[in-house]
Amino acid sequence: MTWSPLPVTEWMLIVLCCLSSLYITVAALMRHGSRPWWRMAHPDGQRPKPVSISVLKPLCGLEPRLYANLETFCRQTHPQFQLLFGVSSASDPAVGVVNRLREAYPELDITLVVNDSVHGVNLKVSNLINLAQHARHEVIVIADSDIAVPPDYLHTVSAPLASGQVGVVTCLYRARRVGDVWARLGALFIDEWFVPSVHVARAVGTSRFGFGATLALRRETLDAIGGFHELKDCVADDFWLAEYVRELGLRTHVSELTVTTDVTERDLPSLWLRETRWLRTIRSINPLGFAFLFITFTTPWLIASWLLGLGFDWSGGSIADSTADMIVDLSTSFGLSARLLLHWRNTRDWRSFWRDLPLIPLRDLLLSAEWIAAAFGSHVMWRGARIRIVPRVVAPEVNLTDVSDDR
């Protein structure tokens, strides 16, 4: 056996394959903590005194499970909370859903705010500005309309705010598909790519998070950053709300509680628009992190590892070939095993495991294509508006005739 060094480009490809396998292995082994919510703010086990809470829910249109999702907020065990639902028009079909909730839960403090005032490019933030005028309590909780929560949700997300160092609490989420194959692919995007990437980022020390599934903060903190008006031209309003709070010297707490979000896409164009919007938003927030996202797309790298393995020959080959062959084989084995483990950990039973298993390569390849598209695009589709993204805010370029993609 002789020594014949491999080309640098080939070694670089091997290193990238190994990095992808390492990433997916770490992601598959990561476990989100499950300590009781009161111990997060009080290690001695003392439950903090409940605070009064105003829940702000901006609504727009009739989503498939809107009543069921909003009803979970009506079933909270927290002793004192106010539910504020906002729409921009009295003809919005969400109005009927809110009226049904008010009839079903007459004992609750439920307010419907109808206000068509527009304060900036981001129509959701305009809705929040209009809602905030009616908030009466010391803690503000914002949650997207497609979120379902457990009965102890308000207790859980408000407890860490008892610490003077915590400025905002946010929640990760898992997907609930409402539809067929495209909704299943969308659910895999959340459960088997987005959420694991957040866990890995947290493991390496990143704390710059803010998810629309939940943002909880004190009213005085919101006032200190200038209120929702500071977000009226931001696409990533959830992230920037948390970022502005961090700039006050307060930290973000990612709750141990995971909520549920609906995935309702029924075709490829709507799935593509939503996911490229997410990716372009990530690019606007963290360009360097976005540039290296390609490492997290497992299937293309497993295919590359397999093709590399075909190019090496143990018998009669060089030492470099043999070493590279061994590294590639190990990388492929670990990467494939970890990808299957990650899929198993995010499925609820063997039936769903096998049902969605053939979708994994398609999911990863589609994500790779979306990443390439997001790298070159400069606009996103949001609530029927075509909006130009710039690093911190968005320019007011809106075309309401374009196809809507609201998630």
C-alpha cells in the first residue's frame, strides 16, 4: 500500500460530510429539559406568587382549528388573566369565533378589539398596537393565533419573569399537521429541522431567541423598549422584540413548556412561500448563521458520503484512500443512524414513523432548494403583502395583489 494524497477539494468534501453527520448526531441526542416551571425562577422549590396577565391574540381570517386553539387559552388555571382578541375589520370571520368563545365562557374577561388603524408595514404589529391600548395587567403575553397550549401555560410562561434578570420568556413549539402530504412536509420542517437546530444553538451558548408562539414580558419592560411601535416595520417582530429586551441588559428565557402550532399548507407553492420567508428572515437576522445552514441538511450530505465511498478502494489503494474510506463509512453510518433516531424521537408511534419515513429525503432536498432560493431573494410574502427585507427593518414596499402566505 502506498501513500498518495487526496486532492484538497476531496478532503474538504469529506470534512463537510463529517460536520453534517456530527450536527445531526448532536441534534438527535439533544433533550429539552423538563424541570417544573416554578423551579426555573426559584431553585428552592417555592412557587412564585401569580401575577395578573393580559394575553394579546392578533387574528386575521378563519384558520382550520381557530376555535379549538383559542379555546385552550380560555381553559387556563391561572387566577387572573385577560384575553384580548384583535381584528382589523368587523367583517373578519374570526369575529364569529371570538363571539362563540364569549358565549361559552361568560365568566372570563374576554375583549374583542376591532380597529383598522395601520401603524406600519407589519399588519400583525399594527394589530398588537391596537390591542395594547386595552391591556390592563402587569404582564403581557403575545401568542400567534394557531397556537394551542396546556392549562398551566400562563403559570409556566410568567413564572420566570419573577427573576429580575429575565426580561422575556419564549416557547418552542411542535407541529400538528392539518392536511395531507404537504402539511406533513411542513410539520417535518418544524419538528425535525427548526426545533433541533434551536436545541443545538442553545447547547453552544446562543441565547438570541424570540418565537411568535409565545412572548411574555412585563408591561414596564415593553414600555422601556418603546412599545410595539418600535416593531411596526419589522418582519421578524417576534425576534426583534426579544432582541430589544436583551439590549436592556435582560436575558431571554426559553421555557421548558412546548406548545403546538398548526401546519395547514395544502400545496407546494404555499409551503415554498412560507418556508422561504422563514429562511430569508433568518438571513436578515443572522447572515453568517444562514450561510452555514447547509450543514444541517442531512440527506444531500449522506448522498455525498455514499458517492465518496464508491470512489475509494480498500484493496490495492493508497493509505490516503483507505483512511478516507474509513472516515466516510463512519460518517455515513453515524449520520444515517442519527437521522433515523431524530425522526423516531419526533414521531408519536410506529405508524407515523413508517408513514413519514419516505418523506425525509424529499424534506431535506426541498429544504436545500429553499435555502438556495432564500439566499438570493430580497422579499417575503406576508399577509398578502410583498415586503422587502433589509437587515433591521423592512422598507414599506407593499403589493396587496400578490398571493397571500400568512404563517
